[in-house]
Amino acid sequence: MATAEGSRGKQMTTETRADQISSPSQRDVPQRALAAVGLIAIALIHYADASSKYAAADARYIFWLYVALILGCALGVGLLILRNTRLVWAAAALLAAAPFVSYVINRTTGLPRATDDVGNWLEPLGVASLIVEVLLFILALVQIRRTRQTALW
């Protein structure tokens, strides 16, 4: 009987270690991978449209906002691979929300010195971007709620 308890104790220790290994950083791997794909999609969509924004000399700042978004998405992918914290998920949500809000402003009132797209709601790259951004934003909000870590980083 002592042998059975001894092996049971070893088994519990092994299970405890397995739980610790699969805890927060590895538990949500599919969600983190999906979010990384979403960030890559946002970056690629904006990369595809960047040359047209650079050509618009009056509103070249939009090109530089695209560059910042692309770099932010690349950083976000790296963070999603390394960490599973509320701060990383909040960054993913922000990277999804910022271009969404900008798109809506650009299609309603227009951005400063850039009113060519007012009313152009069905531009294919824009619609693709909106879909990815909304899905990523929802995923990030769900993960922020599910991530029970107390540490932000």
C-alpha cells in the first residue's frame, strides 16, 4: 500500500508540473496564433495600400501612420508569441481598433487634407481590413477577460 501511495504521489507531482507548464503562457496558444494571423493580415492590407498613400503628397502623414501601424503589428505578433498577458491583448485590441476608427472617420468626415475617400465605404481592401479588425478586437476583448494573470507584463 505504501508503494501505491508513493507512486500516486509521484503521479500527482507529474500532473502538477504538467498543469504548471501548460498554464497561462501555453494555455491559449490557438487564440494567440489566430490573433497573430489577424495582426499580420492588418499589416499586409495596409502595406498593400501604402504606396497610394505615399503618392498623395498633401496627406503623406497617412503613409507614415500606415508604417507605424505595420511596425506595431509586427511588434504585437512578437509579443503574442512570447507572452499571454492582459497588456499584450490590450495592445492587440488597440492595433485593431485604431485603423477601424480611422477608416470610419476617413469615410464620414475625412481626415485632414484627405477627403477623397468620403463615402467610399466598399473599397475592397478597406472592407477586408474592417472584417479582420473587428474579429481581432472581439478576440482580444474575450482574451483580456479570460486572462486571469494579475501581472500586466
